Amino acid sequence: MGWRCRRGLLELDILLGGFWAAHRATLQPCETAALARLLTLPDMEIVDRLEGRLPAGDADLEALVQRLQHSREAK
């Protein structure tokens, strides 16, 4: 899944790639599935979800988006 974290937008490339590298060993199966669903979206939709302009979707995706937001703020 690491290669799917590579995105056209540098900010997403860094955020998603860094998140995957740091957390892949500890992700629960539902989180891995939510990340896979997130990565099927176009870059701008991912950005809109991370910025809160679009609803994340289901509960697992919402939890993952919150974790990604927290990861971005921690840097």
C-alpha cells in the first residue's frame, strides 16, 4: 500500500507516506481498509476531507481522517 500513498500533491505525498511508514505495523485491519478506500479518491477530495470541507464518510474513515489530521498537526 505504500506505493499508493505516493500522490501528485507533495503535501499529501509527505503526509500519507509518512503516516504509512510510521504506523503500518500498528494499523488495525479496519484502519488499513479505510486507508485503502481513502487512497482511491482523487487528491483534491482527500485534501477536502482532511480540511473538513467534505464529510469523511463512514465511522472508520472518519477515525482515520482524524488520525491523519493529528499526525499532520504533530509535525
